[in-house]
Amino acid sequence: MATIKDIAEECKVSIATVSKALNGHDDVAEKTKRRISETARALGYTPNSWARALKTNCTYNLGVLFAERAGSGLTHSYFSQVLNSFKSFAESKGYDVTFIGSRFGSQHLTYLEHCKCRGFDGLFICCADDFTDEQVTELFKSDLPVVSLDYEYAGKPAVFSDNNRGMRELIQYAYSRGHRKIAYIYGDTAAVTAERVRSFTETLKSLNIDPEPGFLVQGRYLDTEAAEILTDKLLSLPEPPTCIIMTDDFAAIGGLNAISKRGLSVPADVSVMGYDGIPTADVLNPKLTTYRQDASALGKEAAKKLLKVIADGKISEPTFIEGYLVEGASVKLLYEC
């Protein structure tokens, strides 16, 4: 295997010059950089990441914690977009990305122990079953640079989708089309869920609508069966809602099934709205009205924040990324307001 010394001898320059050229330093002439780079490729040179880590105290490897209750993993369109964007930006800056878990080889390790074994420069907590879990809290309390999605711990850097705005825009849209009996099937207990529920009740009150307790029910994210059962219960009420906001676009499929089984149709008999803005929402019949989160912007911003705190140790204010309402054909116009 070729070494930096071999490249230096071939190019008749110092080892230091080769090292600087391969690491993109500005004090090496472009012509020399090209010659060294071409020689490195011709000799089949591959940098030794561990040697570089010992010398620079930097592994150029970022960890990602992704653990969600629904079990959909990377098939979840929203999270897959977030993670792909995070990965793309990190790789453009020369970093590798590795997922962490509770095992390292045959060993059972805590998340922090896993990070230490991998020698990560930083960690992106994209999703956790429970952000208050002891292992997750240990990550936040450690010296490891950490950035989280939709959760902030003691001033640590975080990136948020503007869930308050998202729920408010959905309700205001339904209101503008004459709906006053608006129900919400919310998801698993989490900071994101709490923010959406708070926005739901506050937005209704701002529109002089008293939230009806029976119209606010807990389901599960990405659970079509739960959405179907709860939609059926809502429609069995003496005075059912005219519009139902689902936990997310995928779960909305279950709600549509419940409505269809009753011999009703959307939006003629019942209006339905989703959340996330995944591609599935565009192909449902009717096309689903939903709030599209800017997943790509969230992933990129998370990567930028993490690399910044790695570089200078400074913790920035939380960033809120706005999405936008996508008007489909699933909300009936009762009357214009």
C-alpha cells in the first residue's frame, strides 16, 4: 500500500508538502496540488483514518441516533429525507456518517460508550424513543458535540420543524372553508406532539371555537389501524366533526378506510387533513390536504449546526424551519369566511 512518503519521493517534494496538498491547504501551489493528487491516485494511495485521527484529533466521522417507536425506520419518508440531507451535507464537508445502537460487536454498550468506541467528532440525535431516557440524557450531558431534531436540552443546539405554525395553518385553512367542528387525532407522547396539541387548542380559541374534549384523541404516528378505529369513534359521536386532522399522512389512510366503510366519502361527507407532506399524500384519492415539513432543510441545518459546534464549540440558538400548507382536495368548502 502506497504511503505519503512514496508520493513525496515520486513527486520530489517533502512529506509535509504532500500532507498539506492532500488536506487542501492554501499554501501549496495549485499545480503542485494537482501533481500530488494525480500521483496519489496512480499509486493507489488511501489515507489512514486512524493515523489521521491520532495526528489531528479528528476522525471525520459523525454519529446518528435514530430510534423511533413506530418501527418504520428509514422507510419513513419524512425521516429518510432529513437523514439523506444531513448525510449529503456532511459528506460534502468530508465527513462519514454512522448510525449507533446499543451493540458494538458482541458488546452491549450505552449510546455514549458506542460513540466513544467509534471516536465520533459529533452526534445527530434525529429521533429517540424517549428523549428523557437515561442514555439519551447522558449524551446531552457529555462533552460530545450534539445536535437534536425537534427537542432541546439545556441550551444544546437544536433544529425544529415549526409545529406550532403547521397546526395553526391547517386549522385556519379548515376554518376558512367553513369548518367549526374540527377534530385532531394526535400521535405518541413526545415534545413534537405536545407542541401540536397546544397549537391546536390555542388556535381554536383564537378563532372563538371552544375545543370539544371528544374531538381531541390520542392515536399513534404511522399507525393506520389506530387511525381507522379512532376515526370511526369520532364519526359515531352524536355530533361528529366535519373535519379530522390525522397524526400524519400515512396514518390518514386508515382514516380514509374508516370513512369508506361507513359508506361515506371525502370530502363530501367528511373532510380529512394530514401532516408531513410525504409523496403518498399526492397520490391518495382525493389528494390529501396536508402540511409539508421541509425535511431537506432540517437535515442540512442540523449538519451545519453540528459541524459549527465541532469547529468552535459555540452553541447557537435553536433554528425553526418553516413548512407550508399543501392544498389538496380533501377539505369540503362548507361556506367561505
